[in-house]
Amino acid sequence: MILPVPVGRSFTYAVPPQMAESIKVGSRVVVPFGNNKLHTGIVLSAGDSADSSGYEIKEIAELVDTEPVVGGHELRMWEWMADYYMCALGDVMKAALPGGMKLTSETSIRLIDDFDDFDSLTKSEMTVMDKLSGGRHKTMEELHKAAKGINVMRVVRSLMQKGALEVSETMVETFRAKKEVHVRIVPKYLDETALNELFESLQKTPRRYALMLKLAELASVETAIKMRNPQLMEEVSRNRLLKEANVSAAVLAGLKAKGIVETYDYEIGRLGGNAGSVVDQLPLSEAQQAAFDKISSEWQRHNVCLLHGVTSSGKTEIYIRLIRKMINEGRQVLYLLPEIALTTQITQRLQRIFGDEMGVYHSKFPDAERVELWQKQMSARPFSLVVGVRSAIFLPMQRLGLVIVDEEHETSYKQQDPAPRYNARDAAVVLAQLHGAKVLLGTATPSIESFYNTTIQKYGYVRLDKRYGDMLLPNIEVVDVQDLLRRKMMQQPFSPPLLAEMKQALESGEQVILFQNRRGYAPVVECNACGWVPTCEYCDVSLTYHNDDHKLHCHYCGNTFLIPEKCPNCGGYHLRSFGFGTEKVEEEVRKLFPKARTARLDLDTTRSRSSYRNIIDAFSEGKTDVLIGTQMVSKGLDFDNVRVVGILDADTMLSRPDFRCNERAFQMMSQVAGRAGRRNRQGYVILQTRRADSQLIAQVVEGDYMGMYQAQLRERQQFFYPPFYRLIYVWVKHRDEAVVNETAYLLAQQMLRVFGGGVLGPDKPAVARIQMKHIRKVALKVSPAMPAAEVRANLYSIVGNVLALPRLRSAMIYFDVDPQ
Ligand SMILES: [Zn+2]
Ligand SMILES: [Zn+2]
């Protein structure tokens, strides 16, 4: 049995005779655990072989499903993940299953506001509903106590199916803005004469007239009438309509009261989509066709193939062909995208092409929706294509034929916290192997590991050098900021060449992207008199000033602080700030180019899913001229009117204390540079740096991936880093600094004794305290010659030894395998 608890592997329970016939591997059961709390578990294996020696075996309380909810391949992947990433199997289960499928005593439940079908409820269901009335959340445990004599787990599940209850997870609440109010004209006006009469009658009320005119335009009412097909009307959101018609909500309410328009809830990003069509499929270029053919032939010899295609080379078209081919052969495709790219153009295009064959999966979707998609994938008619972020790797698949990992170099494929700290790209390879499926890794800037795997013939390799539609690669100009500063020629964060390019772009109606990898207004604040720097109360890190709310922000724990009225150190009254965050860059652009329409793309402006999309859409449609952003602007976006990309400060990327620093800097700069360029015309990239003569900058300018790769590979070999050695970090956290220090010290000592070498640390990380917890790290470099199972067993026993010391028992220790 797998239980959603962060300890151990699996647990043994006795099967009551009445369940013996119907229990299946992969089904859910409810069992008592620990202090007789109830948990939903998954059956990992069934039979009488289980070893029962040593402890009392409890009985399964309830069998939830008669059919499995998790397939055999998925369970094997869970086991691999727990082994490889050194965490509990229960951690994997927790990450894999949507909340509604793993009820435990601690799960919090609440009523769904608009539920009104009370007639369909049984007596016990009504009792549970009563206990939850008044909008309160209750945990299963509380419900159990409140509703005595009722099988709460069963009743709650059935109420969830009826749409009366939901799991209240804090994450879900933040992202509940799934429904948008849309407006449409009532059907009786979908007739030329009726519509003309309507407009005639509205002449006297200009604001109503304006709103109707806008609605007719946005909804393409004319086309719908002409083609006699109301289905051709476009969706119109209420907010957009009011904004573009520039009228108040009262005007809309008036029209609604008169029965001219109606409003309805439109659900964004629901399962499925519009009917599929092939209109959107563009013909493959010669180069794309050649790549497509080569991928198929590489798959004859390798299960995994790397598609190395320069930015804007049209990889998506190739993916679309491969997906179509797989679906035609009756197999399923899983298409993984980095978190942020999911809401963009790619998903919309795929949805237009694959329509209701396709589902979208995101860990931030409401739980009910995730459960729905999960169940569909286990049903007789699963989606053929699932597009999702890293957690989509857990979705059940029945006939998986292909996994596409787009932008495979992206660090967001690796989960940092909590366990399992898995890399979805690597898990995809394992999953595909279990299913006998193929994997395609796509990127313009392969990770060192993936490229290395092609050179040792582990992965196949296909290169696509040509940009689609003869788009030219951008021209990159390096600007030496050091020199310009000396000559006092920098105008705030902008160099003269960048300003000249920006000016020209704006004058000719072209666009600009400015990349600055720091959000907020000013990254450094200090007392003018004594140099005192405000730091976070909970973390060892200095604070960033944000102009939006005039507060100091901690970028590690998210807490905000008021600006002190006077310096707590010297009592001085003047704080000054240095550096440029995205907010300040935007302010400077507005000062220098007052007519330019600007937008900012960073964590602060994209708290909700739709805001991200709105910013991107506005820029794509040319409604903004200058887009200022953090690394978010580098993520798989295609624009076709960007004349110039400015990288304001390359140096922040070049000076991180991390063996992947250069690889990442190359990837980030190449990706953001790739956003420049327009059809048939070259784009310009202005790269500002103080280290103009560094080798890495030269490699970025030349687009010399191979040069970067070889230089990095030599260093990795010399210093025993991946891909030559495996890396495992052992992290220690505790509120008490003495405890962390001793724990980390003992761990390092014992690791040295057991492994004989390859142990680094204990280290104090750059930010050595986060949210009141002190942090230390011990790194282990493992030779590939050492069997992985032995390494893990040794590490577990070392940790066991250290935690056996009573004074260190409360230290938190966990592993990060293949850290990013
Ligand atoms: Zn001071
Ligand atoms: Zn903090």
C-alpha cells in the first residue's frame, strides 16, 4: 500500500474477506494509519506473500474503487522516482494525485457556493452538508467527529461527484479565476433586419449604441448573419467589451434588462476545446521535412532523440506532424512545456488543430478539473494528446507512443520543493521506456547533459539550422559598459547604441524588448550616511525596493516591509537606492520615450494566469511598443515585429557561484536574443556588459553552441561534475544555527569516511537563512562506477546515524539528486 505520508516506502494491510475478490493493484482504499487517522492509499501489490513479522497488521477499512485509478506503468514510475530521487513513495503519490483523489483526515473540505441540487442528496449527505454550512472549511477529521456514525470519506467523495463539495487547497483558491463573464447578443437579433431596427432604436442612447456597435464588431456578428451560422460568433468577455467600448457596467446592465444582450459564464482553458481543424497546419519547409524524416530514422536506433533547432526554426510544425502521425497510429502523446509557456500561443495553436482530442493539464488548475482529466485518462476514451507542465508526467496513459519535452533545457522541469525533487525531462525518458514509447527533446540551446548523451550515442540527434520563412538570425552587438561609464556616456541603464536602436525602432513602428533579470525598482537600498542596508527579518538577504507599493520586498520569502523613517543604525534620514529593477527600467523608458507604450513582464505583473497572457497578447498585437521583463521574456515566445532586443546587464548572469552558471547564461542570452528579428529583415541585439572580452560573450555573439559546449565539458570533466559525475546535495535545515552546523559537519565527516572523497562542504549557501531556518549543504560527487543503489543505501544509513543523536533529531535533512 502506498500512503501519502513522507516516510518509508510501502505499508502492509490485511484484506477483509469481503474485499478479497474485488481488490486490484492501483485501486484506492481507505486505511487507518498512525494515530488511527484515516488515509486514502493506493494498492501497490496484493497477495499473501507480504511479510508480517514484527508489527501488528491493521485491516483495510474501505475499498474505494473497483477499477484501478493508477495504471501499472505509472506505479512503476512512482517507484523509480522514489528510489532515484531518494524520497518516500508517499511523497510521489502526493505529487501525482490531485487532492480530491487522496482524501486524508487532514484534507480540508468546503461547500461549492452555487450548488443547489439538494433534492438529489441522501440523508447522510445532507448531514455532512449541514456541518459544512456557513462557508466554513472543515477537515475530514473534524467532519468525522461532527457527523457521528457516518462514513465520512464515502459521503464526501459522493458529494464531490455531485458537485456539492470541493477540496479547499490554498493554491487552488489563488487560481480560481477560471470563469470569465462573457456577453452575447440574444439570438432574435441575429437577423439583418432585426439588427438594423435595433441599432435604429438605440440612436437616442449613444452609450448603449456604442456598446452594441463594439459588441457586434468583436463578436463578428455580421459574418455570423451572413453565413447564417450563430456558431461563427466570437467569444466576447465582459471586461474587454466595457473597456474597448469605454462605457460603464451600468450601460451593459441596461441592455441586459431590456433583453437585448445576455451574459454567461465562460470557462477558460477547460478540457477539450473547439472542433479540430487542419486549416492551421502550415506546409513544412524543406529543412523541416528533412528534420522530420531524420527524427523517424533516429528513432529506429534510439528511444530518445534531441531536436536541436535554432530559435524560430519552426520546431512546433514538426511536433504537430509527429503528434498527428502518432494519433493516427492509435497511440497517445504527452507534450510537456515549461510552466510559463503553457498559456501562450503554442497551446492555443495545438488546441485549434487537435480540438477535442487534446487535454490541458496544469498543477494550478482547480482540483475538480484535474480529477476530471485524470479520470478521463483512465476511461475507455482518453485524450490522445495531453499538453501540460512537469506534473503532467504523472497522468495515467494507456497507449503512450511519444513524449515531447519542449525547451528541454529549462530549469523549471526540475521540482525544487517539496519532494519528489524530480526532473520531468528525465522522468519522461523513464516513463517512455516503461510504455515502449519514444521521446523527443526539443530546444535551441540543449542542456549539456542532453547534448553529451547524443555524442555517446545514447540519444539520437537532429539539427535544424534554418530559421523558418527566411527569418535572419539577429546581429548581436556587444557594448562595453565599463568604458562608457568611465566616459560618462551611459544614460541611466542605456548605452548610446541601444538608445539609437530603440529610437529607430519606435519611429518606424517596430518593437523593442528589454531584458533585465531583476524585478522591483531598486535592488540595493542603503543609508546615505552610514551605509546600513535593510535586510529581511526572516532571511539573510537584503531587500529590494518596489515602487508599486512603496515597500521593501524579500524575494525569498515574499514578506514586505515598510521603509524605515530613519536609519536604525545612525538615525540618518536619507536612504538612497542603486541599480535597476524592471520597474525602474520602465520608468526610465517612459522618461526618454514619452510616447512609447510600455509593459512589464515579471513575477509582479503576472500573478494571475490571465495577466501573463494579456501582456503577451497585447505585445503580439502591437498594442505595446516596449516590453521590459525578466527571464520570462526569453521563454518560447514568437513575435514578428521586434527590431531590437536589449540585454541591459549580462554580468548578473555571469557571476553566479554555480557550475552551471555559464551554460545558463548562454542559454538565457541566446534565447532572449532569438526574440529579435522580423520576416525578411534582421533584428538587432545590444548586449551590455562590463566583461566584453569574456569567452562566453563571444560564444553568444557567434551563436557558437559547440564552442560553449566544449569549453564547459572540459571544465566539468576536470572538476568531476555532471555529465561525468553524478551530483547529490544533502540539505540540512533548522531554526537553531548550532544544530544545523553540527548536523552538516557530522554528515560531511561520515560521508568522507564512507565515500573516500568527492564530498564538498558543509557549505553556507549564498542565502544561508530563509524563513527563519538556517541552511547548510553538503555536496557529493559520485563516480559513475559506483552502483547507485549502494550510494543511496550508504547515504540513508549516514543520515540515520546522525539523526539518532538526540540533540540533532529535529534537524531536517533531505536529498536533492541531480540538482539544477
Ligand atoms: Zn545610517
Ligand atoms: Zn525573507
